[in-house]
Amino acid sequence: MANQKAKMILEKDFKVSEIDNRIYGSFIEHLGRAVYGGIYEPGHSQADENGFRQDVIEMVKELQVPLVRYPGGNFVSGYNWEDGVGPVESRPRRLELAWRTTETNEMGTNEFMKWAQLVNADVNMAVNLGTRGIDAARNLVEYCNHPGGSYYSDLRISHGVKDPYNIKTWCLGNEMDGPWQIGHKTAAEYGRLAQEAAKVMKWVDPSIELVACGSSNRNMPTFADWEATVLDHTYDHVEFISLHQYYGNRDNEISNYLALSLEMDDFIKSVISIADYIKAKKRGKKNINLSFDEWNVWYHSNEQDKRIEPWSIAPPQLEDIYNFEDALLVGCMLITLLKHADRVKIACLAQLVNVIAPIMTEDNGPAWKQTIFYPYMHTSVFGRGISLNPIISSPKYDSKDFTDVPYLESTAVYNEEEETLTIFAVNRHLQEGLDLEVDIRNFEGYKVVEHIVLENDDIKQTNSAKGTPVAPHSNGNAKTENGGVTAVLPKLSWNVIRLEKRK
């Protein structure tokens, strides 16, 4: 039986936007083994003089993560940042109420900033607007960003950090719409607090950018009203509104599962609409952009997480082991983010190590790459430049919750400076390859240099410390001919077709 056919037209002038590299950000929370046993394990054979696992550092560098959100997440809404600075031996142990564990505070602001520098990442710092508020927020900005000559900047200097960190991006709390959140607030309560915190944080450092909390997910009963109310209060003081969304294949129906990125697309469009409504209402000049600062697949570990012993230190929590189909959906979600690069300027795959993560470690053992590592790495490494707006025609299918789902989920990134063009594509078809034709007449002299494919006959195949059977190969058959590219995208596959201009 012949494969189905899909077509794409790429033009240099059909642009979405220059991509903000922060769209490839990630997230480390004081949760489970993300910090302790993840990035930090002093007794490990791979630990450096700071206690940081060098095997993990190397994998994070491979991903080229530009931005890491820290220290939470739900954790931040009960966190006193002062507990994590100064001499480690005098730091308090705290009952961590968000995840019902004990926080030792061995890792804090300065240790994390040192780690972020080692992996070449900026930090997206979150302030506690749950149990704390305006005062703690302004003090943390002063501690991190003020050069010296004030109480908190001099305190940082006394802790051995002479130069300010100049952290650019800050989150005004976390998921404050959620009843599970420590210090949960109504939209009006949170909007007022966020507005006043934002004001004083920018009085300390006018150069920072701020992210107001949007809804914890699209299905929250207060969604849309929450965004509108919060932005009504904060419009003049913030640059971003946040989005959070996790997906899972609970009914074990892959054609519906792989269509969930269409829901993500709709979620993004909805939040853009709300932000633009507030801009119009305020007669504003600036767009509020989007920070999709928590997104991923999360469902595999839900049952085992119910069995955690309360008040233990760094127990395994949220340790989803991802399979091949999860990697395909993550690829679709990354493509969706790139399609909205004009308004989604920050995104954080949640999280980075051990906790719903592309990188896993064993205590005193090896680190390894989960299936979702690869699409994340490919887009981060090859997806820098201009997000193009391709014209795509693809056969479609219907699933339980979606109609007209294209078998081809795809986009392209053009890097003018490096003269590269990269096509990212998922074939959602369960049984058949997809014959792809791409018109690149506008890209004269560009030739295919590599066609990376991630495929596997077993959609439930996982990776482990013993081996990574789900890994990409470069044996795809994409080629350049007659002003175009032709390729067969194997059934259920993630594809990266890389072109360069030949001199």
C-alpha cells in the first residue's frame, strides 16, 4: 500500500518571529531527587568539589539549556530564601509542606547559581507569594542583583559572592489559583499582591522582567477569568503571564494522545486573546508575552507517589519513566511552542533531572537519557533562529476528542547567520510512512546534510541505566532535488531534517 503524502512550502519571508532562546528552558525544584541525588550528590564518584554530579552537568550541557526556573514550583510558596544562604552548617531543616518532605537547605541560592553557571544557563528565579510577600521579594532581588552598599547586597558579599548575579527573569509566585498551593489566593487577592511585589522588585532593579501566574492548567474552573483579573492588576508591571500544562495517556489510546498538542495550541491562542483584551482595555502599548514555564508528560508515577513516607529527605517523587510515544508527544509540543514564537518567549520543560525529567540518575550510580531527551535536545540545539510559518497540506484523522488531526505535525527554523534551515516533523500515523515534499525554492543552494529519525517498533519502549533502546539515528532518506526536499517520515516518528547552504 502506498504511503500517504504531505506537502510543505517554506519561504524566508513567511516568518512567525525570531525565537527567544529561553523557549528551550527547563526547571529544577526542591522536589524529590531533582536537587539532592540529581544535580547534587557529594559522595558520588562523579561529584566535583561543590558536590555537583559532573555526569549530569555534561548531559545538561548537551541539551544547551538556556534558562532554568528555580526553586519551584509548589515548593516556593512555603520557602524562606534566607534559610538557603550563609554557612551550610547553620542552616535550618524545615518541614516542606508542599511535598511533605524534610528540606535540609544544603542547596540554596548561591549553590544553585554556581551550578547554573557551570551549565551555561541563566536562572528564572521565583519568589514566594504564598507565605511571604512584598518584603521578602524585594529583599531577594536586592541580595541577588544589587552591587553592594546595602544590607542584603552586603550580606551576599559576606557569603563569598562579590559580584551581583543580575538575574533578569523572575516569577511572581507559583500556581496561586490552585487550592493545593500554600497561600492559595483568589485572582483579585493574587493580582493585588503581584502588582505591589512587582513594583518594589523593579524599584530595586528596573532591568528585570516579571512573570505573573496564569492558571495552573486549562481545566481550572477559574481559567480565563483568572488571567483577565490578574492582568487587569499587573499589566503595567509585568512582561509575561505563565501557562502550565501536563498530559498523560491514561486511556492508552495513542492516536488521541498524540493529538493533545492541538489542545496546547488552543490553550496558547486563548491566553494570547485574554492578554490582548487587557491590552485593549488599558489602551496599552505593549504586548504581554507568554511564559509556558511548566509543560511535559506527567502521569506514569502517580500511583507510586502515593506511597511516599512523610518527612523523608529527597525521596523518589514524580519519577516518570518515559516511553517512546511520550517522546513523540513531547516533539509535537515543542513544535507547538515554536509555532507561537512571536508570543511564547519563555518555556520550561518541567523538570530537568529525575522529577518528570529527560535526565535520570541512580544514587551512587549512572545517569541516563530518557526518551524525551532527544526531541528536546534536537530543538534546543538546531532550533535557534527564526521560526518560519510553513504552508502545510497533510492528510488528517479523527480521534476520540479531536477532529481533523494532521498526520504531519511540523515546523521549520531558519538561521540566517549560520545559513541553516531545519525542519522538525512528527508523523502521527500508526501504520504508514508519510511521503513529504518540501518546496524550498526560496532557499537557493541549500542541501540536506542530515536526516535524524527517532523511531521504535514498540511504542511502550523505555530507556534505563542498562541501555537506551530509544535513541535517534541519522539514516533518514531526506534528499534535495529540483528546488525541494523529499523524505519518507517513518510511521510514528520524530524527524529532524537539517539543511545548509553550500558555497
